[in-house]
Amino acid sequence: MTRSGSTPSTDARLIDLRRELHRRPEPGWREFETTARLVEEIEAIGVDELAVGREAYDPADRMAVPDPETIEPWIERARERDVRADVLERTRGGVTGCVAVLDRGAGPSVGLRVDIDGLLIAEATDEDHRPAEAGFRSAVDGTMHACGHDVHMTWGIAVLKAVAASDFQGRLVVFFQPAEELSGGGRPMAESRFAADLDALFAAHVGLDHPTGTVVAGIERPLAMAHVDATFEGTSAHAGKTPAAGDNAMQALGTAISNAYGIPRHGDGMTRVNVGYAEAGSASNVIADHAHVEAEARGETTALKEYAKSRLERAFRGAAESHGCTLAFDVVSESPRADSDPALIDHVAETAAGVSGVETVLDTADFGASEDATFLMERAQADGGVATYLVVGTDHPGAHHTPTFDVDERSIQIGADVLSEAVLGFGDR
């Protein structure tokens, strides 16, 4: 569907908030200052319940949590920046994020999920990179919002404000989810009491190669995914004098990588495996006794992901055994496939068609990647509700996850309006 529509005048306060969040990115499970800033915004709106950190979910349900030595410098940085002590206490140990609830009596229970973490990418300093030119480039070395989560958080605050100021009847739950880039935060949010019995769950992303003015009402075919770490332990020996005394972890690693890419594809649908990082050895004259690899398995369905993951583990264990090594195989994080529901797709499409600045509405589009919002979608659907993952397009230089990523700030207001009207409209059903 294509229509002509005027471009909305973006609320300057939303632009300011997005730029402030853009300047202070923090990676997954380290979003201490980010959480505190969100808490301030939510408290200013006034909600019926605000759960912060471990109040929002069970910390034991987290995945891909960095070790304490990795987390500690980020909380120290937050302390140095005078981040609220009460928020730091509630998020200590890397239990970040929050959930805000507006309870407006009898009516549907509606959820909105937005993610809050940045990426360990150094932002561009070029003069033609607008955040650098306009003075809101990341102030955190080696870290940036390279995927639009600063915009997503701004949408979450905008929706809370709009619903709080309306005559909405029902319950709105906004999940400000940490650690999406690690695929680590979706499961604990979905397992929490706040995700129970939702009638509808909206998740949203900016861009994804769709231009400003385009809205995709619901993505199709997100891939189920598993991140894995594997460590091979062998026996060291002198490579010249006693090579036969060693059990070569380097050889096990090489065999494992070769075997991984030889995993048969499945007749029931698409599967993917990739080895993205590997390291081994210490010197040219030493048989390597240690090797480490980070890899992933994906599938068109959750069952196909399980197939690819199990075959990946089998390939790695076979490689370890053939070279006399032991293997530690750890699933760091994973997420299921969950599809957008046609009824909610129709609702979003109809809503978006009436929003100023929206020129093209697509019912669906292929996603081709993975997202741990699927945990919340799956929970809503299991409890009898409906869910959708929608996309609000934005013109952006460079791809997502690159140093030059930025957004067209017109998409901030468009997304805020689409999501607010979709929530309010669902409440009127």
C-alpha cells in the first residue's frame, strides 16, 4: 500500500532524548547509566509500577552474561558519572533494564518491547557523519548505538507518555530490555510476571534497509539462533623434539571448523552455521594445548536450529576426540522463531496508513536474521494473545552495526505515532 502523507514535525524533546541516549551507549548487561536515565523519564511520566533490574526479572534467567571483571568497569564508570545510587544498587552485577506498567482498569493487556543496549563499535568521526558534526557522537570510547536502540528507547518513552495522557482502558507494559545484541535479555523478560497473559505484544525496530516513510507491519521468517563457545584442551609438547607427545588443540580446532561447514543442510528448511572467531596456540615450536572458538547455528524454525546446533556440537566433539583433546561446549544464548500474527499485522497496517509521514505500508517482509524479542512474542502467543515485530523505516548511511550508522530523525516521530496509535487502537477493539 502506498499513499501520500505529510511529514510530521518531530517533537524536539524526542530528538533531544534520542541524541542524549546516543551519546551514552553501554553494551549488554552493562547498561547502568542508560537504565538510570530511563528511570528518570518514566518517573517523570508517572506510572503505576516501575520495576528496575532484579525487580523486573529473575537474574538467573539471563544469558550471555559477561564475567564480573568485564562488568565492573562499567558500573565504576556509572558511579563516577554520579548515576543514582538506588538504581546502581538495583542493577548491581549487571542486572540492568526495567519494566514500566500503566494500569488503567478493565481492558486489554498490551506489551511493548524496546531494547536498550549499544555495541562495542567505535563511532565514526568524519565530518559528514551527522552525530559527529552535530555534537552528539558517542562519548564512550569504542561503544556506540550502531543499531538504533537509542531510537527504540525514545519510542518506548513516547508511547508511555501518549498512553498516560489518553483515556486508554487496560494495562500497558513497556519492557526496556537489556542485552539484545547478546541475545541475552529476551528470555528473562519473557519469563517474568510482567509478560503473563498479554493480549498483544508489539516489538519494533528502526531501519533494517527500509527507507523513511515505510512501515512493515510484521516481519516474516525470523531465524531461530544459538550462540556457542567451545574450548579444546590438549597436551603441550615441543614441536621439534617430541611432537608425538602432544595432543594438538590447533589441529582439533581446524578439523572442527572444517567439519562445521560440512554439516548437511536439512530437507525441512534453511539452516546456517558460522564460525566467527577462533584463537589457539602460543608459539611456532609448541604443540598447542588450548584452542577457543565462537560459533553460531541458525534455523528457519526452532526445530531446525536445534538440528544445526546438535550437529555443530557433534562435529566439534568428533574433532576433539580424533585429536585426543577434551571439549567444553557451551550454549551462551539462543532464541526461538516466533511469527507475527496476521490479525495484529492487519491492525498495525491499518493504523500506520493513517499516520502522518507514512508513505508506504508493507504487510510483511522477510527478516533474514534473529531477534530475542521472539521470547516475548512466543510467551504472548502461548498465553492466548497475539504478537508482531514491526519495522519503521529510516534512511541511514552505512549498514547497521557499522561505525557510520545513523538514522533519519523524522523516523523518531513516525515510529512514536505508529506505536502509540497501535496500542491505543488495540485498546479500543
